[in-house]
Amino acid sequence: MNKRIDELNAKKNKLALGGGDSAIEKQKSIGKLTARERIDAILDKNSFDECDMFVRHNVHDFGMEKKELPCDGVITGTGTINGRPICIYAQDFTVQGGSLGLMHARKITKVMDYSLRMRIPCIGINDSGGARIQEGVDALAGYGEIFYRNTLASGVVPQISVILGPCAGGAVYSPALTDFVFVVENTSKMFITGPNVIETVLGEKISQEELGGAKVHAEITGNAHFYAKDEKECFQLIQKLLSFLPANNNEQPQTITPQLPKESFNIENIIPNDPKQPYDVKEIIKAIADDSDFLEVQALFAPNIVIGFGRIEGKTVGFVANQPLYLAGVLDCDSADKAARFIRFCDSFNIPIITLEDMPGYLPGVDQEHAGVIRHGAKMLYAYSEATVPKITVILRKAYGGGYIAMNSRHLGADFVFSWPSAEIAVMGPEGAANIIFKSDISNSENPTETRIEKVKEYTDKFANPYVAASKGYIDDIIEPKETRKKLAHALLISQAKEEYHPKKKHGLPPF
């Protein structure tokens, strides 16, 4: 028996070396960890339990029958993060460039099936040259089987993709189907067609980094949700994200010991007296959230809206907030997409949604209209209307026109709507409204400038305040800023057993 055990250990040790010492050294020389090191860095110490270590490819063409590909280029298994079970896989670039073949794909789909069956999150670390050309259609079949499972698991278990190397061609669609994508500066690459193909077909020269680097996807495309400077920071972000999430859609997020916000964030001093002056809405979030802890999602993309996770009285909440620092907090195509997707995630995983509103409307202009702002803007209306989790809105300042409706108004099913005294709720801003309503009075006046100022004030006093909406029951209460956290905590407590029923249907048709 001892001989057999020694033989087993020798085989495992050889397989654990992946592509061998030289390939590992090359991986590390460009600042990348190996697949096994990455798994160990993400999971709790000594918690990883590998499966399918001995799986081999079954290709007999193009000299592949002579090649041994340890673990077929992907490490799969289960483990824990902060004691909570996780499924995980990591492509091994030291083995045939991490290329995906049929058995490689089946190792991944097997652990994805575990994730769905055991109702636990799944983390996929992507570092691959793409489909293994020698396997032809079998490799393509493997990708298809992965995409299918991504779709089945969507809204059932959290799915996280980590891009720690190249991810090209069909390979990019699996990350796009998952809930959150993590990228690392100067390491992550994502694109459908690489620079060489683009140059050949279109004559355009562009580097891999410029085409599909980490910053491109974090800032421009919105394909990445978290941007890290290095792999260590990336893994810490993954661990923190999972601390806010439930294991599956049948569970509630974990409750931790409540903490008061830090005293340095004084909610009463954040919003300027001048309604035209900007401020950082993240300071308001931090003045509300437990320990002022806020994990922002897609921080670099569409910064005119802020989304992310925090806690109130120890319970996870999702924040959606207009950001007056950028474009005055207006909604446009990208910010609407960003918010709508986040709202649907929160709704899928039983996370209450808190909306902080200060926005003058939708971004005007030919570019936005031609980019489909009608369709994109409607995604937010759909997402809020569809969501059945507790939905609470606080109107901080501006709430004009369609923006008032879109930001989780009572009319879209908000459970609680509160307003600060600084709120301005109207069809449009006082200046624009006065120009339309009092056009004749202003133009016929001996002093049009003075008359206009008077009429703007008249409109402001009558309509640009929260009291008209409150008188109609559209707002539950007008509160002082210092009452906000207490009101939110009470609303969350009252609504924790909320049930809401929508018409039975196979599924709706969101404005994709």
C-alpha cells in the first residue's frame, strides 16, 4: 500500500507543477501568480479541495496524442471564504496557454453544476489563449456548455469572473454572463477580435491594452465591475464583495454586528445651500452606512450614478444614488444601464434597495437620442417596477420630470419615500418652467429680467419643494437629514418580511 501511496503522491506532485518550472517562472516574471497560487490567495487557508486533477484531453490529431497537459490546463474544486463554501476554477496559462478544450470545459461545467446544485457561489479565474485549435468544434462545444450553465445559474447563485490574463474571442461571453467581473491593471485583456485581426481587416493599429485592457473595460465599456491595481487587491475585493452577498437566491445576506457611521461624515453639512453647487453623494452614503463602509460597484464607469453595497443595522443593502459631481447627476444611456443591472441583481438576491435622488432629468442631446436613451432609460423603469425586495427612496434635492419617476418613485412601487426639506420636485427646474409658464408676462414686462426673477421665485415657492408631493401622499414624510439613517433602519425592519405578487408569466421582455 505504501508503494501505491508514494506513486499517487508522485503523480499529484507532477501534475501540480502544471507546465513545469520554466513556464511557471515565465508566468511570475510578468507579475502573475500561478493558477494554484491564485486559488490559495482567494480561499481560506488550506480549505481548497481539488477535483478532477487526473482528467486528460482525448485528442489524437496534430501531435496532441504525444502531449501531456497536466489537469488539462484548468484547476477546479471547492473551498471556503470566511468559512462560507465556494466553487472555484482557475485556468492555468502555463499549460498550453490555458487553452480550452472539451475536457477542460467539462471540468469547468462540472464545478458549475456543483455550484448550482449545492447553491453556493462560483468564482472563475480566466487566463487563457482561447479555444484549443487542435480540438476544433469540440472546443466550441465546451464554450457553449459553459455559457448555458452561466445562464441557468443567473439569479440563482452569485457568479464572479476574474480576468487575470488574456480572455479573447468566444471566451469573453462567459464573464459577460456572470454577475461581477474583476480586472487588474496591466494584466487583464478582453476583446472579441484581437489587434492583429483588426489591423488586417480594418487597417487600424491598436495595442491590446488600448483595445481591451483593464482600464478600458472599467471606464469605457462598463464590462468590468471592479478594478484593482494588482492581484492581491483584486482578491481582497472579491472577499469583501462576497461578505455582502447571500450564498443563493433562497437565502438572506449575512447579518453582522451593527456599527454607527463614522463621526467624520456629518450628514447635515454635505449638501450646499446653493442648489446649483455639486457635492459628493458618496459622503451621504457613508454618513448612513454602518461604519461608513461602502463597496462601490463600477466606480469608474458612468460616474454620474453611484451603485454599491453597504449595511444598515448589520444588514446588507444596495445603494443607487445620483452623483451631482458628474454631469449634475443626470441619467444617460450608460448610467441607466449601470443602475438597472444592479437593481436586478439586488432583487435576485434579496437585497433591499435604497435610492438617493438628486437629479435634474435625462441628459439631452442628439448623441444620446441616437444612442437610444429612450430604450436605455426604460431599463431603469423596468428594473424598479419589477423588483419585489424592499425599495426605499430618499429625495435629497432635485427630482425633475422623468427623472423623478425613474428613481424609484412611489409610482414605480417604492415602499417608502422620504424627502429632505431641500427637495425640489417638479416637471422641470424653476428657471425653465418659469420661461414657459410666464413667457407672455416676461416678454411684455417693462423689465423682463426683474419679472423673470420674480416668476422663478413664484414657481419655486409654489412647486419646487416637497410639500405639494407630500400633500398628495406621494411622499411618506419630509425629514431632517439627521433622521435619515433612523428612518431607513425602521423602514427596513418593517419590510423585512415583505411579499409582493406580480402577474404570473414565463418572463417579461425588458427593453434590452
